[in-house]
Amino acid sequence: MSKTDCTDILKALADRSRMRIVKALLAKGHGVNDLAEELKLSQYNVSKHLRVLKQAGIVDMKPEGTRREYFIVKDFRERLKKEGPVLDFGCCSFRFDQLPD
């Protein structure tokens, strides 16, 4: 992972709401409405946060009829399986087992 990727990921994960979204998506894929309801956030804010997470390469989306299902990207998920709940970026690490509810 390049330094730019590390910076983008850390910026994306610097927001508490985005950390909560990642935690929910680690459990299973969700639509915007599901995430908004589960996390008690507005649909607008969930969409905005998902866009940031998608740009950082953490989240992707697949259409399912009229619904869009968001999920943690395969490479990211595989890296978490390999490295455990801690991603080490060299300069710092991020613990996914201690994400806020």
C-alpha cells in the first residue's frame, strides 16, 4: 500500500460516523437506508460518508435492482483476515476490533 493510500484511508477513517459505517459493513453488506436506520444517521450523511469511504478504496457498491448494496472491498477484507483486526500502515496502525458503536 502506498503512502497516498495510507493517508486516504486514515482520512476516511478519521470520522466517527465512517468508523461506525465500516463496523456495520464488516458484519454484512447494507443499503443506505439500512445503515441510516441502524446507525441513527440521516440518509444524506450516510451517502456522503459512503462516498468518502468508496473514494478511499474501503467500500464498494453493487446494484441489486433499485437498491445499492454497499460492502467492504475484497482486498481490504482479505488484508484484515491476513493481518487480523489491526491494519499496520508502517507509520501507524488502525484497530478494527475497537471501532465505536
